[in-house]
Amino acid sequence: MPPRIAIPLPHSADHDYCRRALPQYEHAVEAAGGVPVPIPFDHAESAKLVSTCDAILLPGSNADVDPAKFGAAPSPHTAPADSARDALDFFLLDDAFTHRKPILGICFGLQSLNVYRGGSLIQHIPDFLPGALRSRVNHEAGRSVPVAHTVEVGANSVLARVLCGNSRPRPSSQAQPGGVFSARKFDASPEPGRTREGHGFSRAETHRKKTGASAPEGGNLVLPVNSSHHQSAEKIGSGLRVVARCPDDNIIEAVEGTDPDHFVIAVQWHPERSVDEDPASRAIFGALIKAVNQKE
């Protein structure tokens, strides 16, 4: 039987947004061989449905996580919270961590996961960055362009193995205790003797065609992505580690679980928008389905 993937409705009140957004996630799950199961905001019904699901996918939202959940006052730029979506995500995460169900978070889903695990968020990226970096990357550009910027994925991460078709990259020189990248410094420059090409590092054309990502042997992967966010993870929650950053401004772009026996990956970009054209996007959803099948 195909894996059943629980997807909370993206917003409890903005039904037009839900009608636009949800089908993209459903299509991505179906294309990967899973069965999408939309989870409503009715507690009894959601509990009944979640008990039949094998994994969860936390989608994006046009709301922001309530800053009170990480002990902060709201920024003037923070969108109104959707308390029902916050509660539903936390309910699904309770179930997933209790029963060790695979977890995939996307955009708001990464932020929700990080706050659930005790982490915090940058409420508005331009306010967080020093002036010299504010104009380098428009993290919200994905609504109008197919590629907003690039991300660099640590070579010794599960996410890198997913993007490489489950090949095992060599350990990265960027690795730090507790995470793939240092929380204070991220060096995105190529290693000596290696050159950038296009959106990433030069490497064999067969690898580029297969995954959409590029990297030198033993180095980090560089991936062009579509993103539409103005917030990002700040302090990382318990049991998570940083595995990707934007090389232009150091903003966190992906986290994953530290438990090797529990599949937990969250990305700040939107792979659901490009599954029909982009092998790397398909690989992310395929990995969620594979994690369910390997668990059984």
C-alpha cells in the first residue's frame, strides 16, 4: 500500500490561499508515490486521520509562527499568527516524534518544526542582516521568479545524500560539533583549485543532469532554489542541526534531525513548485516516501 502522508491545511482562515497552495504539495507527494492526506482543523477528525498516516509533511503558509511560542515580542513585519495551524502542526509533530514517523518541513514547516523543538526565529530577515548584506538576496522573490538564489548544502548531511541520489559524500571541512555548519561563520568560497560554474561548483555534467545540484568531490552542494520567505531559523531547536545556508548572507536554509534512525528534514525553499522540472526537488519528496518504506 502506498505511504499515506499527512499534510495540514496551510491556513485555517485563508481558504483561497489553501486552494492555491495545497494542490502543489499533493501533486508532489503523488508524483513520489505517496497518498496525500489533507488534515483539517477539527481535532477529532484530524486525530482519526493522523492515526492512519505514515509520515507528515508540514507545508508553507502565509501566516507566521506566533512569536510568543519562542518568547519574543512580534516584529512590525511579522504576519498575523494562525493559532489553529500552529496547534495542528504541533499535534502532528507530537505524533511523528512519538511514533518516529518521517517528517518533511517546507518553508513555514521548517520554522514550525524549529520552534516546536525549542528554537527561535528571525522575524524579518532584512532587519536581522547588516546593511551591506540586505540587498544581496531577495528571499521573497520566489513568487515572481523560478530561482530566487542558491543554497549551499553540507556534504556530510542526509540532505546532501538525498540530493546526490543517496551516494555518500565525504565529510565536509565545514563540519562543526552539533551541526554541519558553524552557527557563527559560514565560508562559502570554493576550496583551492576549484571554481564556481553557473549557480554552483563545476563537476561532471552527468551529476548536474541527475540531481540539479553541483559540487566538487568532497565539497558542499550548491543548489538553485525558489523561496518566498521573510523569516528564518535563528537558535536551532533540540535534536536538529543546520545543514544548508544561503552563501550570500548566511541565512539558514535547511535543518535535519540528529537521530540517524529518524528521518527529519526541513528546507526553507519550495521544492513543491518545481517537481515536474527539477530532479533535486523530486528527490526531496522521494526521500520522504523512501523513508516510510524503509521503516516498514
